[in-house]
Amino acid sequence: MSSSPAPDALLGPADIRELAAALGVRPTKQRGQNFVIDANTVRRIVRTAEVRPDDVVVEVGPGLGSLTLALLEAADRVTAVEIDDVLAAALPATVAARMPARADRFALVHCDAMHVTELPGPAPTALVANLPYNVAVPVLLHMLDTFPSIERTLVMVQSEVADRLAAAPGSKVYGVPSVKANWYAEVKRSGAIGRTVFWPAPNVDSGLVSLVRRAEPVKTTASKAEVFAVIDAAFAQRRKTLRAALAGWAGSAAAAETALVAAGVSPQARGESLTVEEFARIAENAQNKEPGHQ
């Protein structure tokens, strides 16, 4: 016998459409809304995220609550961050109706995830979310930065974004998201999600990305802002050598070369071949580290 709650606690395709109709909700492209309508998929996400009974999970963009309910089955408590007025107003009622015994373990924060600086209740230990495609990377980085207590993250994003986040140095799709995510965590692809589990079905495939926070932060005397400024400059002109790409950041190509050589990085290298540690070394060797310089 399975010990999980009755399957009807989770939302199926008919439930989702019924809820949406009752609320007058039409998923909008502008907010990147695609609702998961398959209970097996949300359970798979929770399993892949390795959500534990003592976890405090934060979810961004819960929508109608498909994943929220699956998280509530598995975690100690769940806090959902929702920007949409109608969805935010409806979610607590959905949780109370479908999982009354867990309703006191649920909290809703009605705001833009990019502006969240604190959450109610205990500090979150995990972030699990089906992130809106258009803001996935900035939201992910903001949450990891704002809540250092988040140890494990599993996000569902557009497949292409998943590839970028999990890319290793030297890969064609390695870029700013890859390096910045790596500043915080060990990142890997954790599976693919087909289009048919969503309503409306998106015209792109989705992927799961797992991020486990680094036990030790990147060792550097440079600040995160200084390191990220180097990363941004290095990839702003992808085809250029670092000597040329970092000229603006360093003040001149010669100053960029000096910083690169001091960091043990070839001035002829390109940004896509460097690890986050190498970017940190370049930032440390900047000649222009006046107070407030970014």
C-alpha cells in the first residue's frame, strides 16, 4: 500500500481548467505562464528535488497550485511567492480545500520575486519552482543571493536555459548564467520535461536544473559585485579575446592584459573558457579598485 495521500489531493487537467475558468484566468505570455496539469510530473519534480520532511521550501510562481500541493505532501512547510493578483488571492483557498490538514504549513507572499528580501516563518532550506521562462535566470540568482539558507534548488526552465545554466567552461552555451550560477552552487541538468504536461502547451521543451549550494564559497578577496562585473564584461563581446573584451572594464586593453597576466589567465583566452574561480582572480587583480568602482 502506498502511504502517499489520495491522488485527488493533487490537481489534474480537469481541475486546472475548472479553477482557471472559475477565476477567469487565461495564462499570459507576458508572465510566461504555463500551468502543469500532470500530477505525476509534479511528484517527479518533488522526488528529483529530494524534498525532505524537515524542509522549508520556497516556491516562485506557484500559479494555480499544482506543484505547491505536491510540495506540501513532502515538506515541513511551503512558502509560495506569486506576483499575479488573482492567482495569489486564490491559492490559499485551493490549499485549504484540497489539503486541509497541511493548510497551516502554507504561506503566501504576494509580490514580485525579484523584490523579495524576506520570507515569513523559518528560513528556507530549498527552492523548488516552475520558473516563468522570461525571468528564470534573474529570479534564480536573486533568490540564491538573498537567501543563503537555501541549500538545494530544483527549477524547471526552458530547455535552452537549463543547458546554459548547467554548461561547463568551453561549451558553446557557457555564458553569464553558467558562471554566475556556479558562484553559488554546483549545477547540473536533472532531466527533461515534455510539452504535453502543461496548459497551454508551450512551443519549447523544458528542463530541470539542480543546484546544490557550495559548501565553501569561491575563495576570493574580490566582492561578488566585482567578480560579476568582470563576468558581464567578458561575455558582452563573446568573440573578442579577454584583452579586448575587458578593455572597457579595466580602463584600457593594456590594463586588462596586466590584470589577466597577474591572474594567470592568457590575454588571448575568451570568456567562455574560464571558470568562476578564474574570473574571481581577474577581479582581484584589477588596477582600478577604487571604493565604489564596479
